[in-house]
Amino acid sequence: MKNKQVKELMLPLSDYAVVTESTTLLEALQALEVAQAKLPPGKPYHRAVLVADVQGNIVGKLGQHGFLKALEPKYAVLGDVERLSQAGLSEDFVNSIMDNYRFWQDNMDDVCRRARSIQIQHVMKPVEVSIDENRSLTEAIHLLVMWQTDSLLVTRREGVIGILRMSDLFRDVASDITSAECRDT
């Protein structure tokens, strides 16, 4: 694995769901379904869509967690629950806040209506970290762990050319570790 480069495992943008900032959640889900259908057998499903600005630059992504969070507008009032718990608030206290706000009390018609109206630019996670296509996979592992993210955008010079997903990297690392060559060292 030491000699492998990011470009050997990345998926090119053409194989991934890419939407614009003005895309609704519904449209993003439809783009995700189209991209999933193009995957070769045995390849893990995409867990996010990438978001491009009007110039075509990738500026963000929205994963499964973000999709679900966006469908419940009361989460915006509460803020980042993970940060609340990191600040020392107990799980019981955070749960009591959630009970008081009565999250997910709407019916699915309301949820579907929101999915048709919420633009992805308002709920996407801005791009925080990327890696050059010629960097090593061990460097990619380091970035994935340090940033606690499921994927890294892959760059060539200044432009994004693909995505390195943790699922693909994990599968490759696990295969290397369980190989006879690795066991015999």
C-alpha cells in the first residue's frame, strides 16, 4: 500500500453525483439514484452528492446524515448537537432538549414537501479538505482520520477531478492487511 497513490482508488467526478447549489434535496436524491445505477457490481454505493457552483467548481457535499438533518427544520434552532455534547452537556440534557422541541413529529407529506423546496446550498457542508491525486494512500488515511470525514476531494493542480471514498480505501487496506504477503511479514 505504501506505493499506491490516491488516483489509483479515486472515483472520477463523472462517476459521482454532482449537482448545483440551487438543486433541491429531491433533485439531489434523484441525481444520486442515477449515479448509483451506473456503479459496477460490488462497488459500494455513494453516500453523498457533490455540490458545484455556477462555474462548475466543487464547493461542498451533502451526505446521508446531512440529507436527513435538512428535512427537520428544528435542527437549525438546536444547533450542532455534537458540539453541545463536546462542551460537556450530558446526553440526558441533550435528549431533554430534543424531546421539548418534538423533532420528527410531522407526517411524511410535510417531509416530502420540504425535500422539494430546500435548496442544497443551504444545507451542504462546505469543502474543508482535499488531497492531490499523486499523494500516497497512507497520507489519505491520515487526512480521513484527522478530519473525521467519509471522503476526500481529489485534486489535480487547483481543480477537483474526483473523490476518494473511505469505503474504497478501507476495502483496499483490509485486502492488503489480510493478504498472504502482509501476514508473512
